[in-house]
Amino acid sequence: MFDWIIPSVINIVYSLGYFGIALMMFLENLFPPIPSELIMPLAGFTAKEVAVAAAQASLKKLADKYGKWITVSSKDITKSIEWFDRAGIGNMLLPSFLFYTTLGSALWTCLLTYSGYASLYTVRVS
């Protein structure tokens, strides 16, 4: 029975968006075989997609309005988003992102600190 319910719920939520979520939650109350455990995570995922799309649209509008001052256009933003998607970075999980960002920042900070220390040591010796 669940072999056809789960794909149907996913298709309805994706095709109808927020209306599909509301419809599926309503139907879940009438027909218990529809699992709300499936509907609500899809709702959260859909909301995340909408929030990201809205943030990108706002950033593009801001770039079009003030782009001459910050030398960024909406085309630049679109190209960077496409590049991140092609490189797979756009789908990086938060723990991985935090790990690699911390590692890179630590290495960069150590390099800068050492270069400052080495230049100071060179100045004192000369």
C-alpha cells in the first residue's frame, strides 16, 4: 500500500507547493495511511528552497540597484550560483562546511602569523 502512497505524496507536494502541503495534511487527517512524517519534512524542505530563492532574488535586486557602487551585478550573482552548483559546493552539508572553513582559516591564520614572526626576526637580525 505504501508503495503508491509515498511517491504520490511527494509528487503532490512538489507539483502544488504550499497548497499541496495543506491538502496532504488535510487528507492525512481523513485518511490515516498518509504519513504526516513524510509530509512535514517535505514542507520544511520546500520552505528552505523558497527562503533560498527569495534571498537570491533580494540579493540580485540589491546588486542591480547598487551594483555600480559595489561592482557586482545580478549577472555576476547568477554566474556564481551556477558555478557553486557545478562544483557541488552548493549542496555541501553544514558540518562539512564548518570543518573545512575552520581548517582553512586556521591554516591561513598560522601562515600569516608565521610570516609576520619571520619578517620581524629578519628585521632584528639585520
